[in-house]
Amino acid sequence: MATVGHSEVSDALHHDDAAELMSNSVVKKEDDDFSVAESSIVNGDYEKDATKDDGTFGQVLPEQPTMKIIERKISGYVGFANLPKQWHRKSIRRGFSLNLLCVGKKGLGKTTLINTLFNQELQDPASAKVDDQLANLKLEDPEKAGEAQETPVKPKVQINTISTTIEENGVQLALNVIDAAGFGDAIDNTDAWEPIVREIDSRFDQYLDAENRIDRTSIQDNRIHACVYFIEPSGHCLSDLDLTFCKSVHEKCNLIPVIAKSDILTDEEIEQFKIVIRSQLQEAGVNLFEPPHYSIDDDETVKSSKSLSSKIPFAVVGSTKEVATPDGRQVRGRQYPWGIIEVDNAAHSDFVYLRDLLIRHYLEELRERTSNVLYEHYRSEKLSSLGIKQDNAVFKEFDPTMRQKEEKQLHEAKLAKLESEMKAVFQQKVSEKEKKLQKSEAELFARHKEMKDKLTKQLKALEDKKRQIEMSMANQANNSPIQPKKKGFLR
């Protein structure tokens, strides 16, 4: 806390006395004006003998002067100029938060870049590789191994969150890094973006449910404030997976594309690649986050924001190791046989521009756009899909019973939607089961008919054989003489 000197206290007291004298003079002047107006009415300065058309007498008010509004600056010190300082104290006390989503294929240096951005080992790259291997390790049944080889490999995207609190010059930042492990690593990447979209929507739903609770003092903001999408440095164009993902999430989070490991490309290849990426995203209708412009910005700030916008997508290089330059400086960078790439040098990569956009200059703008634009858009669409409409014609006071009724209707609408979805799923399963039963019934009927025909043929053959045997026995009996039967004990 800064100490206040005697001169500052005396100046404040002087300002307070001056403000009190001004207010007293204004009150006195208003009282004088009121007394003058009252005396003029008592003395009958207004016109009494004004005759109307019907011969009666009426009162005629004097001509009113035109009202003029004069804006004046306060000559004394009031104190609301200290509101930014109060907000600064409040912000320091509460701290800040950032929820950062990192999406990209495996091996593009996502962990290294995040560690470089915040100058801290949030996660060891070696341990991250071990975790990925353990996650992908599965015990398979030898009997089902053949069946697994025949089925195509589907994408299995896992959402992992790393939470930490970092501090810099007394300012605390609650950082949550969300990683989509397994994105783009499968052979068949169909619907690989769906788990990420569901994660963003679920975080919006959690915040919406927290807003509708009775106690809203401890609402935790888990909404995605920014999405850093890592593009493979192919130097050609974006893939179908890249375009589909960008189109799926650009209306749900602040999308910031970066070209990972750009040190494998030349400056000319990077510029050409950037032009192709921007044209592809523009044709696809993808909106990227750009620095906002304000009316109070000076020329230097406007020029800096335009320079940041022109650098998108950022060609970045990440490294947390320090290397020695030929002039003896210790810098973060990568050392190659042909030279050194400095991470914090704007002439070598766009890392400093990404850091300025994401952390140093526009972190609050990212949070505000998430809350005021993206979340409000999702919230309005969500409530509209539930059948809730807003009546802007009238403004009603808060009524607890009406609020309870609205919440009940909202809950009933949710239940109705869930019931309809469950009915649809049930009908689909029933139809599939009926088709399966009909197919098995047809197969059983065919087998029954086949077996019946076969048994009929066998029965006919046996009857023919029996008839032949009986005929042969009858013929033998007719041809052979009848032998007399012997009597007695011994025959």
C-alpha cells in the first residue's frame, strides 16, 4: 500500500471544502430564484385581465424561455477518477483465469509451445508421450484379434485437462490447458472433431446451469476462451480435416490458427502458405479472432493491432531451452548446424505476436468475446431450441412464482425433448429388432420348407419300398407249397 503525504491530505480537504462551498452557493441561488418567482406571483405581475372568446377571464402564463443544457467540468476533486485503481485492486484480489484449448495432430509440438508461452514446464513432453502410449495400450483377446483387423480404425479422441496457477509480479493466473489427444492420428478421421465440439458445448451447458441456480456466488468459468489450432507445416494447403474442424468450432470459441514447427519452411514458403490458408478459411466462411479497435486507441496501437491481424496464422517455433548466440547472449531457441533460431525474436518467428494476442494485450478481449458474443449466441440458440421465447414488448418486475413457473416449463421442455429423443432411439431399436426377427423368421421358414420337402420325399420313397416288399412277399407265398405243421413235442 502506498503512503499518503500531508500535502495530498491537505489538497483533498481543500477540494472537499471548495466543493461544499460551491454546493451551498448553488442552493442559495436556487432559493433566491424561487423567492423572486414567488414575489412576482403575489404582486400580480402576470396578466389577469386576459379576456377569452366567451367573455370569461382566465390566467395567461408568461412566455417561457428556451431551455439550454450546459455541460460543465467539475472544478473541484470528487474522486471517481480513482475507479480504475479500485478495479485494479479488485482484479488483483480475485485473480484471472484462462481456459486454453490446444488441438492438433501428434508430434506438432503442442506441449513445447504451451510451456514456451507461459515460460513454465506445465507438462514434460517425455511424460506426455508416455501417457499417450499408456492410453493407447490395450489388452486384446487373441480370438477377437482377427475381427479387429477387419474393422477400420476409428478416431478415439480423449480430452485431457491440465490445471495450474502461475504468478507474475503479484498477479495470479488460473490456467487450464485442454488437450485433445488422438485428434487426426487415426486412419479414418471421420467425426474426429465431434468429441471436441461436445466438450465445448458441455462447458457452455455447465455455465448455463450454474446461472440458473439459486446460489450464483461461486460460479466457476470453465468456458473455452481460446482455441489454438496447430496446422501441419506441409507448405501446400489445409486438409479436409482442418477445414471441417475450423468450420465446426469458429462460432463456439475464439479460433487462433498457428503453423507448427515453421522452422522447416523458408520465409517465402511461409508467406505463400499463409496466403493459401487465409484464402481457404475465407472461402469456407471461418471467422478468426482478430484484435478489436477502439475509438480511444492512438495511431501506434491501431498500427500494432493491424500488424497482429496481418500475421495470422502465426508461424511459430517453440523451445524452453536456452542457447548461446555468437555474440554471447543466452536466448530461448533452437540450434542447428546452419544457425540459431531465437524464439523471442520477431524476425525469426511469429511467437511474440502470438504471445501478444493471447496473453499480453488481448487476454481480456478473448474472455469478453467468449462471454458476451459466443456464449450469448449459444445460450439464445439453446433456449430457442427448448421453445423459450423472449417478450421484448413489456418489462415486468421479478415475480418468484413466475420465475418458478418458467423454470418448471424449462425443465418440462428439457424432459419432453429427452423423452422424444429416447422414443426416437427406442423406435429405431425396435425397427432394427423387427427387421432382424423378420429376417430370421424368413430363414427359419425356408429351412422348415426345405426339411419338409426332404422328409416328404423320404416318406414317399419308404412307402414305395414298403409296397415293393409286400408285393414280393405275396408272390413268394403264392409260389411256395404250404408245408404241413408238425405236431408233438419234437418237431
